[in-house]
Amino acid sequence: MLSGIKTRLSNVRTIKTLCESAENYALKDQQRQAGAEHFLLAAIDLPDNTARLAFREIGADAAGFRDAVGAQYWEALRSVGVNAGEHKSGGLTPEPLQGAAGLYDAAPSGAEVMKELAANRNDHRPLLGAHVVAIVAAMEQGVAARALRCMGIDPGALMAAANEFSRAS
């Protein structure tokens, strides 16, 4: 019973860390709400290292995910005729946004990550970065899915590796 309580408390701390880190990534990207890509970046930063190990298991570098996300944002801007490189090279890089006061609110894809984590919470003993990787890898659309494809990652292989690391703990 005591170990169950400790695990739940640990999971609450991990959720808090994930949400805060995801929000910080979103704010740096000039977004007020964290998406799945921000939660995956936050999972990669978790000290349990299972997210990074899942990427490594399939021959990918988790550190490259941040650049792949940035490439998706640039491509989205380019597709509507905005050359973001001109603004950045001209010294117009904006400061990160400030967090909003009040209740935490994620973007729809980020809310989906949280919903899946909650739905499977009994399987998280403890909650690990690999759990987040598996959820995001299962997403077929969105910035995170496009960024993984941009990296040449097979989402099914990444999900399998993440599930393996989450079971091994």
C-alpha cells in the first residue's frame, strides 16, 4: 500500500514537471498552449532517460526532435508565404511569451497526451518519459507526427521501443 502511495506521488510530480516543461517549450515557440510536440520535448528532458533511450533504440537522436519541430513551424510559415528566416536574421526574434495565470490549459494535441496518460495511469508504475513517447508516436497527425516523419522515424518502431522501456522499469 505504501509503495502504491509513493508511486502515485511520484507520478504527480512527474506530471507537474511535464506540464511545466511543456509550457516553457510552448512559450519559447510563441504559443500559449503546449502541444504534443512540447510534451514530447518535456519527456525527453525527464531524468528517467527512458524517452531518450527509446529514440536511441531505433537509431534516432532525441536531441534532433527540437530541430525537427522547428522545421515544421518554418515549413508552415513558408507554405503561407511568410519567410521567417528574413525576420530572424533581421534581429526580430521575439522574446518568449509569458505564462498565463490560472488553470493549466494545453493545446488539443497536448490535451490528448494528458488524456491518454490519465486513461492509462494504472499502467504507470512509475510514470516515465517512455509513456509519453508511446502516446505521441501513436498520433498520426500534428506537428509532432510530422517532426518524427521529418527525422525519418518509423512511429510504430518508436512506439514499440517506448513500450519496451516502460515495461522494463
